[in-house]
Amino acid sequence: MTPLPTWHCSVTVAAGGRNVDNDAASADRRIRTSFARQGLMRTLGATLGKVTSGQVEIVLVPKPEVSQQHGFVHAGAVSAIADSAAGYAALSMMPMDRGVLTTEFKINLLAPAMGERIVARGRVVKAGRTLTLAACAFVIWVIIVTALGHPFWTMEGAARAANQANFYKNLAIMAAYLLLAITGAGRYSLDHRPAAASSRASRWS
């Protein structure tokens, strides 16, 4: 059999939280069960390929419904399977009582998506407890940039309006990342409790 011409899209993700080494069978079962509930993947006609701990493939067969005006697979469809592949790669290394949501996503499209199969391969490059810490560091950085870069109170007219809009936009971003820091898992998040403290609390509950 002649292999199908395949266009590959590789994505990497740093997974934060209380990561664990799930066995291959558990990771595969968990990811496939979750994937089956994804309405968007079903709408696109995407299917789950290879699943291992820390790496997940999603396959999309090009069809007119997912094309753009030049006949290539639409960037939105490529981005969707890339996002899901990265998210599921991270989920495969998370404890069973934890979930994954995308907090930031960027994609560089270096060539048109074409071929008989589009394969998005998500791979975890670092599985640690740094996501919440990164969120706090990001908030501090945004505070400095917002105060120095958008002092709308010193401006007039259109410049004031534009900088005021950016100032409040940054406030919203800071609020979202602070929420992540407060509710997210990891040793630096506010919901983290040492095992001993949890054990003591359980005896009194």
C-alpha cells in the first residue's frame, strides 16, 4: 500500500500542575473517552491517532467543509486540532482528578495545509509545577508594563481613549492570571496544601 501524503503539524506544551506518570493504557483510555465528547472535533471530522503518556496525535482528513478560499485546509481547523493535541498531551500526564484548559495559544503557519491527511502531534516538553508561578510572574510584569506604557491619565483625545482601552484590557488579563494562580494546582498555588496538613485536616473532618 502507498502511504497517504501527510501534512504534519507539531505542537509542544509545558504541562503545569501535580503531574504524574500515568500508564499507557490509562492515558489512552482517558484521552479517547474525553475526545469522544468533543463536539468540535466531531464537526471537523477529526479522529484520534496515537496516544501515549505525554504525546497525542489528532488526524484530520481534508474536505470541502474545512477548506478556505484557496482550497487549503483552513487555519482555524489546523489550529483547533493543534490546540486539542497539545491539551490532550498535557492531560495524559495529569492526575485523574485534574483537567486541562488552554491559557495561551500561539501558532505559526509556515506552509499551507495540504495533502490527504493533516496530523497534529502534541508533545509535552516539560511536566512540572511552574504554571501558577509563571502566572504570578506574568501579572507582575503586566502591572509594570501597564503603568509605564499606558498612562492614559496624562493624555488627551484619541491617545487617551486608546491607552485607556489598553490599560483596562491589561487589567482584565491580570485578573484572569491571578484567578489561575489562586485556583490552579501546583506547589506555588494558594490551593496547595502539604500532605501532612491534609492528613491532619482529614482526621478532624
